[in-house]
Amino acid sequence: MTAEANLGDLARHREDFAERRGFTYTVLEAGTGDVIGCVYIYPKRGDETVTDVRSWVRADRAELDIVLYEAVSGWLAARWPFGTIEYAVRSRT
């Protein structure tokens, strides 16, 4: 993604957050503040009764993918009023 496209993407996420249409969070590494991933929480396209959750971590921090999934899943269950959540399950192998 170009810097210009990234800036436009960030502006859209900021507007969605302000309007409470969707929520995007940057995942930062403790201690350094480096960006290591992102979490997106949006209504599912075509069915706004379902919450679509997606996340990623950088390839060099791949060991944190399941950790992030488990932390976000627990946080959503405990603190958010969503009925149905679709978030691709990760498994330990």
C-alpha cells in the first residue's frame, strides 16, 4: 500500500470509529511501541446483525497471532454487547 493510500485508509477508519460504524485498533509491542498488528471490528457485509472481527500480526511476530486472537475474543465476550461474532478461530498446532 502506498503512503497516500495508507493515509486514506487511516482516515476512513478514524471516521468509522467516530461514527461508531466500526472499530480499528493498532496492536503495539509492549515496551517499544512498535506496530505489530491490527484488529478490525465491523458489521458483517450483508448481515449487520453479525459482527465480523479480523486481526493480523506481522510475520516476524507470528507467534502472537493466537495470543492476540484469545485476548480479543475474551475482551469481546466480556465487554462488548455483540450477539453473534465471526472471528476465524486459530488453533495451536
